[in-house]
Amino acid sequence: MIGEGEQTFKQLLQYYRSRYKGERQALCLKDIKGIVYREGEAILETGERELTDINAIPFFYQNLDDFRNRIVYYESSRGCPFRCSYCLSSIDKKVRFKEIEKVKQELDFFLEHQVPQVKFIDRTFNSNHQHALEIWKYLQQKDNGVTNFHFEVAADLMGEEEIELLAQMRPGLVQLEIGVQSANPNTLAEINRKSDKERLAQVVERLRKPGNIHIHLDLIAGLPWEDYQSFGESFNYIYSMRPEQLQLGFLKLLKGSPLYEKAKEYGINYTSEPPYEVLYSDWMNYEEICRLKQIEEMVELYYNSNQFTATLNVLEKAVESPFALFEQLADYYKKEGYFIQQPSRSYRYEVLLQFALTIDGIHEELYRELLTYDIYLRENMKSRPAFVPVVSSDRERIRCFYESGRPEELLSGYQGCSPSRMARITHAELFTYPVWEEKRELPQKLAEPVLVLFDYQERNPLTHGAKVYIVNI
């Protein structure tokens, strides 16, 4: 099948069903537009099919039972105005938009059924400003407090009205995926992708500032003119924007895409089976691709999990760059055999401590406190982690804090809760470093310990971290 397949696939099914049943065929293969087939030794093409009217495509989700606990995918437009050479959308003739009233009607169905997440598969959702604004305004008005909507957008197309509207959204209502792909200007030119790096950084900063939008930035390894060192620079560039998620992806040579046609020219070798992923090229050898795979795993476990934010903010200051940090962490995992014998989620904190001590051993006390903060930010641990020291005087001060009644004054929804129950369902910890602060320089020890109270009933909708109260006692 060539091109859009809805009508082509339907007619093929009708053709084969009629053959199977021995019925008189209304269609012959040569009558079905958009296919290539073999007749004896001859390879025949039936000609190009017209583009699909996306408004005529039926709504798929009448029954949500089959999609329980799954991400629901939704399309409000098809095609892309850009011509990125690695993407099949680059061969689309034009961008088509679903009628806005039909979109609203279908979104109502998801909202009424409180679907957890709807992922728009529009290639560049904000390619048409009016279309994007209309949908975002509608979602803001109809927000059910539960459903999250994911959009792929071009940051440098964002106008003031869109940025201001997004800043007013409920935290967690919208998440944005922005494909940066590379910061190398030669690479971007070669793949027909225009990007204003300064504008991109400004828009991402403005989207992040209100703290209500989950930002997801993408890189692609294996593109033309991007060698290992250049990829590290691209990584550092998007890491500096502090997205909630940094996706390190690998080039797929999709049949029909312009980059696929030039694979030999670029020396790009790729897997013969789907997803046709890059193995090596003229700019990056196989060993470097394998190393990036290991770095990708470290980024997933330690950055994208949002479980080690405070520790990573400090640890990156001990090395020359964020990319170097994840390189060294991957080397440590390989040396210790952790890629084969994967550490459990809770033990990863201990692993990160041991790694931190190999590159910055003089700050052991600081790293123990950072990891203590990180682990209690995410989880009210039943047993105290091994890396967290137990000090009897701390226990006594924390007991007095709960019995003083101050937690009830600070927190809402805990009225009438006994001190012992309050201590079980929240967590209080004394810190001698300001581990909750994000600073450019290394944190300095406090004159007096400060208590941090973690409230697990209120969590950050973007990172799922507990709400934190800093208490001077």
C-alpha cells in the first residue's frame, strides 16, 4: 500500500473477503488505487489515491473498555508544513484540519469519560494558530480536572496569545513535546529543518516559568553531520532548558522518507527489520551508538524519572557538563555490572551515592542529604533507607514538632488527626544543607538544622513530588 491507507485497506479487505467466500468480485486488484502488486513476473502499480477526507473517518472510541489504562491517540489534523527529511510527513501534499466542531464533540467524549491521557498525533499541532487556540481554549473551559492532553508543537511558532493562554492552564492539563532533534546548524540544514535556537530557548523558558506545563524535549542520534562530540553539545543545549523529560531517540530510516533515499550517500547503516534504526554512519560509529544507548538508559532512570532532581542539580557541578555526567554514570553502571543485574528502584539511590563518591568524595554528607530529600519527596518510606543516618536527637525534635500542633497549622485536610497518625501519613526530616534550593553554586551548610515536612496528599502534577514545607524550629 502506498500513501494513506484507510480506504485502500478497506477495499483490500473487501476484495479478499469476496474471494474467500467465492462471491462475484465487485473489485479487481487493478481497480484499487494506492497499491503495488505482483502478477507473474510483472510488478504493477494502480496509481495514486486521493488524500483522505479526515472528517469522514469514523470516531474509533465508542467503547473505551478496550482502552482502559492505555493512552488514547487522537488526530485533529494530518500532514505537516515542514519538510524534515527523516519524517514521512515530509512527503504529504498539504496539511488538512478536522472540522473544529467535530473535534470539540469528540473531545467531549474523552472528557465525559475522564480518560487519563489523550495524545494528539498531529505532527505540528500549532502549525495553524487559530486551530490550536480554539482547541486549547475549549479544553481550558471544559477541563474535568483529570484528563491530560499531550501535543507535539514547534516552539518557534508559538505566539504571545498561545503562550499566555497556556500559562493559565490547570497544572497537568497540557503537556508539550518539542522536537529539537539537534543543535548543530549543519545537521539542521541537511535535514531541511529550520530552527531559531535563541527563540526556542526563550519560548521553553516562558512555558516552564508558571510551573504548570510538562515540557518534553527530543533529540535524535544518528543524523547527518552530527558526530559523537556534536551530539554531546546538542544534549547539553537542551538539558540547560530543564525539561521534565529529555528524550534521547535514535534515527529510524523510514522507507519513502527523503533521508532513506540518501542513506548510502551518508553511509548510514540500519537494521533490516522494523523500526529500521541506525547502527552507524559516516559521522558516528557503532561503538558510539551503543554508548549512546547506555547513556539513554541512564537519562531514563535518573533524569526522566524525576526521582533524583536535587541530587543531579548538584552532581552535575562536579563534572564538565551534563552529558559528561551521564557518560560517567553509564561507565560506572557498565563497570559494576548494573546493565545486566539491574538495581531495584529504591537501590538506585544507593547506587547514585556510590557513583557520586567516585567523582566528588569530599561532599559525602551533602550527597546523603540530597538523596534523602529526593527519596522522601517521592515516597513515604516505611523503612529508613540505609544511606540515611539515624540521629536520636533528630527523632526527639521531630516527635516534639508533631506534638506541637504546628503540622495542623501548616497543612490542610488533616484537622483532628492525632500526632502519631500525622507522623505516619506525612514525613518530617531535618537537614543541615538547603537541599531544596536550585542554585548554580554548591550548597553551603546551614547555621542551624531546618525541618522539611513532606505532604503526600498534595503532589506536583508534573513531577508527582510531595508538597514541601520548610520549617524553622
